[in-house]
Amino acid sequence: MRNFWLKRIEDESGVSGVGVVAEGAQFENGKCVLAWVTQFQSVAVYDSIEELERIHGHNGKTLVVWAQPTQRALDLPYVTPQKFDRCQTCGTLLRVIFDPSESQ
């Protein structure tokens, strides 16, 4: 997962203002989630960062600023992709990232 901000250089609509107007994340599958930090604090999901930029980029007047160049979670050494568990509340399949039994 990669984190980013939307930094608005010029506010064409007069709604969101300028500066950092939203924060977001891009997931391993390419989908992005965007949370507005302006007066209207909505959250939306996009199929790709390109789609998000087409909608909110305003021809270069809003920039995607990546938080830091990070490795993908699957590339990190402490991830054991073959270990999975299920959420006890909803049943979602979860990847185990830290197993205390392996730290000894």
C-alpha cells in the first residue's frame, strides 16, 4: 500500500481551497481510496490512480504527492504470505504479518 495526498495548486470550483485537500492510499490491486480533509469530508474509491487524477487533477492544478517511496507489503521481509487467518467478526481472509510464536 502506498499513501499519498492531493495537493491543490488552484481551486477551480472554489469549494475545496488550495494546499493539501485530501489524503489517500493505493492498494496492491491498484485501487485507490481518497478521503477529503476539507469542509466536505467524503471518502471515495477509484479503480486506479489514473482514474483519480482524471477526475480530480484539473489539468495539473491538483497534484498527487506520494508520502514516500515505499516497498510493497508483499516485498517486506517480515511478511509471510502463506500464513492466513480469518477475522472472527466478519470472516474476511487476513494475511498474518506478525506471528508472536515465530519471534522466539
